[in-house]
Amino acid sequence: MSTKPDDDLFGAEHVEAYQQTDGARGYHWRGTTILLLTTTGRTSGQQHTTPLIHRVDDGRYVIVASKGGAPEHPAWFRNMEANPEAEVQVLGEHVPVRMTIAQGDERTRLWNDMVEVWPDYVDYAKKTDRQIPVVVLEPR
């Protein structure tokens, strides 16, 4: 495993460091906090794990399907559209979750909360014509 600073972790390397240390490496990242989301591939049926910025809202985990402002939704989101059940790892805790997509006033409130911890979401939204989904992961 690499000895890079946590802020330099990205992708598979981030996942590996997080999993091997129960989040001691990788949970705190660039001034925010990360969870690992494991989804089931919509075509492959394989498990895929993605590190994502999150906040907790009334016992639920909130994440954003930004893909850096790309024109299409990220693969993890498309996987969850096909199968809304997944698992998150937060530090050493593994929690089964079910996805819902925030709408209306709740979306606005949660979007603002997420922008507070990751202001780049505003720039991502300007890059794309799609409304970036704010995803709520309810523990099952």
C-alpha cells in the first residue's frame, strides 16, 4: 500500500487504503469526509466500490452524483437506479442502505449542505445540463 498523504488518494488506491485501515486512511480527505459505497453492477452483477464525499442527515447518508459535471450520471448512480440496495462503509462500520433521490425543498436543503463541504459542486453543476442528483442512503 502507498504511503501517499490521504489528500492524494484517488480511485482504487483510495478504496484500498480505506478498507485496509477501516478509514484511518482515507476517511478524512481534502477537508471533508469520505464513505465507501459498494453497488452491484447493473450489467455485470459484480460489486463496485467508490469513495464519495458524504454528510449525515438525520441518520441517513447524503452523497452527490456529480461525476465532476460530466454530461452523464456516474456508473455507481446508474447501478443504484437498477438496484437501489447497496452497502456503505463509514470508518470501520458496514451499513446496508437503500437509495432515494432527494426532491424539491429537501433536495435544495441537502444540495446546500453538500456545497458547504465541497464548494466545487457549484462548478460541476455549471458544466452540465443535467440536474445533479442528491442521493439519500437510508440504512436498512
